[in-house]
Amino acid sequence: MRWIRVAVPASGAVLVAGLLAASPAWAHEVGAGQEVRVTQTFGSGEVTLVIGGGAPLRVDARAARPVRVRLSLRSLTDGSVSADSVWAGSLTDGSVTDGSVTDGSVTDGSVTDGSVTMSSPRQGGQTAVLSADHDGPYELGVGVGDEVSVIPIRVAAAGGAWWAMLGDGAVLALGLLLVGGVLAGRMSAALVGAASAAAAVAAVVMLLRPYLPSTSQRPVADPGLPYAQGWVSTLPARPAAGAAFTLTVRLTDGATGRPVDDLAVHHEALAHVVVTSQDGAFFRHVHPLRVAPGVLAVRLSVPRPGRYLVHTEMERRQSGGQLLPGGFDVFGGGSGESSAPPVSGEVVVPRLSPAVPVAGSPVTVDVAVRGPLAPWLGMPGHLIVRSEDGEQLAHVHGTAQGASALRFTFTLPRAGRYLAWVQCLEAGELVTRSFTVEVER
């Protein structure tokens, strides 16, 4: 198995240069009792990782259908690696056909990758246990099929850093020794020696504290970071209708031109990418993999040739969200004109208030659903609204109105026709519904 090593957002810890030749700019912190949820779109489907803090690190893999997930945790401090392989989704009848499961039992034995031995996937198991022997920065490698991404995390020790505990202990010991000497009415040579040693340890720790890694303070990014710029490309450069291709979004800093390497996990993903055909007949909302510093990629296929629009929603650490537009062309037979309905997904008629929306004023939209609903990306429902010309796009989160409806409130900036898609989880299945809105001046 070949794992792709990339430089990803880094730890806020100040590390000795000799221990870490190159470190990412930020890592998502996971401490004891905490968890981080990251959703990614692989070619075989969407996988959500629930990364739980503590030692060992526990990673819960969730998917709509059974898929094998390879996980590796590599320390950026000492290079140690822990790996595991689990199934995400529900394994009930052994129907997975990738060669590992034939009758509901595991048949492929252990897998060795270099010096790391991975256990066989456990039938029905969805939680990986990865060794995290110390706090600090790690890279979590995630592999599904031949696709690999790397998620940066920083494991925070539950009890604090060893040096902090050493310093606190030295101060406490010094205080006890001094109090004991006062109560005894004299300071013996032994007490004086012990107190001197404790004072020396405490002094050294205090002097070095600014240069030692912190497990309680996160790094603070510079306020007012420049906006990122996004560049869209495809591989192959001329994708064909009906054939798989890779969509890549490259993010660069608007001031330095360097790769943007400080993405924040927002709404349980590093980035949200919406791909629509120019006429709105095709719609996908995906969560790309991080494959290099500032490089996000996702595999797609589209049914017809024509122009496709890409809107990337991302957020830099402490710099707010951004929406980056782009596009690409798909080639193939046919004229490129669509005879399909103007929007994708089940077409619905929502209830609008006011019935005729006005540009610049709030409108409330109620969409009927078939519950029960479960959160997707941390919310009951999502609404994507795109202007007909594709120049504007909004991502709105809704609230559940019982088990039969979702409610969204938003403002459309200008008059015209808008295409809209509602997404929610119904009985564990992601459902997309679509409608159009005419907005008056």
C-alpha cells in the first residue's frame, strides 16, 4: 500500500527544529473528551470520520454503505506510526465484493506495509484504535481504494505536558519544604538541599516555558489574513461526458501566492464544493480530499457535455469564510443542450413567505420532508441557492419543523430567477430536492 505524504496544517506547538524539519501551519486539536468530525467524498462514496481524543486515539468511520477504510496515524515528533483497517457502514450479509469479504467473514489476513502491520478489518467494526503515545502534531492518513488523504490533528495530553507537571511539582515541593522547615523551627542540611533542588527545577522550567510546547493554548493566526484564490482544473484536461475524472481546486494566498495551508474544519468538512451544470440540470455537493498543501481533489463524472460551474466554500483559521468560483468544460457527443428539467433532484413546490420574494428582503422557505430526519454535516438540512447565471451562490442551514418540514430563512440580493437544492438525511439516506424561486425588484 502506498501512502501519499503531504504537508498539511500544523500544530501550534513550538517544536525544536531538529525534531521536525518541516511542519504544517496548523493541526486540528483533539484532547481527551473532545472529538473532531471530518467528512470527505471518495470515489466510492462519502465517509465521515469521528476522531476522538485520548490515548489511544479512537476513530469512528461512518458511511452510507460498507466501505473499507485504511487509517494510519504518524507522529510528526518522532515519526512513529500506528495503523488500522476498519469497515465503515453496516456489514450485515457480507455483500462487499472487493476481495476481502466473501461470506461475512474476513479472509485476507494481516497486511504489512513496510514496518507497520495493520490488523485485518473487523467484520461489523467501525472504530479504529490508533496509538498516540504522546501529545503533539500527527498526520492521520485515510485511504479508501486507491485514494488517500491526510488530515492534520494535534493530540493534547489529558494531564498536561510533562514539563508543566514537573514545574508545578517542583514549586509544590519547594513550598512544602519551606513550610516544614518553619514548623520545625530550623532548616536541616537535607531540607536546605532539597529546597534548593526544587527551586532550581522550578526556575529552569519557568525560564524555558516560552520555548516549550503548550497543550492548553492554541496558536492564534494573524488577524485579517488575505483572501485565498482558487484555481480549478481537471484530470484529464478534457473530461468526457459519462467518464470519471478528477476535479482539483488549488488554493493560494492572495498576498504571498503560497498554498493556503490553514483551512478550518467548518460544518464537518475542510471544504464544501458545489458543482452544477450551467443550466442547473446537474448538481453535486461534495467534500474534497486534501492531497497536497493547498490542493483539494475529488473524483466526479457528469452525464452530458457542456459548461459546469464550481463554487468552493472554505474558511481560513480566524479569517472568516470565502466562496471561490470556478468552472470547467466537459466534452463528448451531442450538442451539449440539455432536455432535462432545469434543476436536479426531486422537484418540489415550497411554501414561501412572502409568496413573492423581493430582492434585499428576507424570505422564509418551508420544504416538506419525509422524516425522521438525522443531522447531516451537523445540521438538519442544507439549502444551496444559485442565481440562474451562476454568478452568485449561497449555502443556508435550516431548522426542522417537526418531522415533516425544514425551514430556511435567507435574503436574495437581486431580482431574477434562482435555482435551489435542499439536502437532508431521511432514514439514513441523503435526499436532494430542488425548486426555483422568482425574485422581484
